[in-house]
Amino acid sequence: MKTVVKGLNRTSFKEYLTRTSDAVSSALTEQFPAHWNIPAVLRESMSYSLTAGGKRLRPLLVIAAAEAFGGSREAALPVACAVEMVHTYSLIHDDLPAMDDDDYRRGKLTNHKVYGEAVAILAGDALLTHAFYSVVQAGRLHGVSPDALLSIVEELSEMSGARGMVGGQVADMSGEQGLTGIEELEYIHLHKTADLIIFSLLAGGRIGGADNNQLEALRQFGRDLGLAFQIQDDILDLIGDESKMGKKTQSDVEQEKVTYPFFIGMEASQQQVEKLTASAKKALLEGAIPDSSRLLEIADYLMKRDH
């Protein structure tokens, strides 16, 4: 574990968000070099969704977690790009007619509306596959240890696959409208949303050299943060501003989806977001993280977001 010196050349949180998002966006544009022989429509489709903006939350967490242990931003960037590619692939597929059947994402037409369903599916497939190539570059180009990379690949496979995000999406599609208990809804949120957030934190921690106890603190922080994030999404779907959200609101109501506000009401859902955020921050503060300040700021930022 590296020693972190606090307070040197420290930027404001807003500046940190902008700088980090810009670094990730720049790195994403370099993922598929011009000299690679890729069909033009596939390249365009991947780029269309990958560069469409968004909060870049998961890459932000990879980088902030790595930096919390003194790890370098440069070493974390390939993994940050990898998790954003996995997230983007999931959004492309979620928007398809066979799933959520959405027309807009981040204020733009969804991928299949522009390139057709077949190309959209294949663009998602290509992004998912390339994510693992990107992870490997953290070792080849920046010296991340083989042991850390093996754990990162293992956890990305698990948390984006059948036991993680994909399993959560299937549970969402097959059961959400008929859910009878909050525990079933929590399962969906934990796997569909929280697992990639947990992965991002663990990956950053491994890049920075976190020990097992610190990784467990990051895991708990990510679990509670991921649940709070999804409940806030449920709330914003009801009361959010479409111009800020970049997509249609009230979609959960139209699709008769069961959400936290449906089960426990709006006020109780907002209180649950605050409770989970406080629990996440407590886990982090008790985890002996060398410098958890940015991660704590991210937790507060997500709790107060309006899109």
C-alpha cells in the first residue's frame, strides 16, 4: 500500500469531475485506432454510443479508488475504459425493442434507431469483448501486476455476466412487474446496477494496492452506493426533468414496473437513498483507506444529483 499525501495541488470536486471525465472520454476515442480493419458501420455504431457522454460514473470510481491508494490515473484508465465499454454495451442492448424498447438515450436517438437492430447488437458485442482487451493494457502499458489483472478480469467476468449484471437484467425482465417483496427488487438492483459499481471500486483498489480488508470496505461502499444510485434513478424517473435526464421520464409507470417508490412511497425512498449513502460512507471511513475524500465526495454528489 502506498502512502498518500493529502492536500497537495488539490482541485475542487467540480474540477476533478470535469478533468476525470475528459480524460476518460479522450481515452475512449483511442480504443479503436484508425489503422484497425473494422467495418465502417460497426466502428460508427460503437463510437456513437461510446462517445455520447453520460456521467462516466463507473470510470470515475475506478480512477478515484486507485488514487485513494496512491495509484496512478494512467494505470487506471484502461480499466476505467473497460467498465465504460461494458456499461455502454448494456445500454445499447437494454434499449432494444426486445428489452426496454427506448427511442432516446442521453438526449440522442438510441443506437438501434440509427444503425438498426442487428448492427446495434453486434456493436454491443464488440464493446463487451474489447473491454477485456483494454483491461490487459493496464498491465502491458502501465505495469499493473499480473495478480491484480487476473482478479480484475475474474471480477469483471463475474459481475457483468450471469451472476451479475446480465442476471439482474433477466430478473428485471421476467419478474419486476409481478414482484411481491422488496427483497426481490433489491436483488435486481444489486445485480443490474450495483455490481458494476462494486467492480469499479475493487478494480481501482487493486490497481492502487489495497489489502483484503480495504477491498472489503470498498465492496460494502459500492453495494450501498449502487442501491442508493438505482433508487435515486427510480425517483428521478417520476419527478426528473427530461431535458436534464436526456430520456423520457415516467417510463416505469408506463411499463407498470415495480420500483422503490411503488413499494414504499416517494418520501421513504428519498430517506432510503440518504440512509444507504450514509451507510456507504461509514463503511469507507472505517476501512482504513489512505485518502477516501474523493470517494466520499462522489457519494454526496450522487445522492444530490438531478439527472
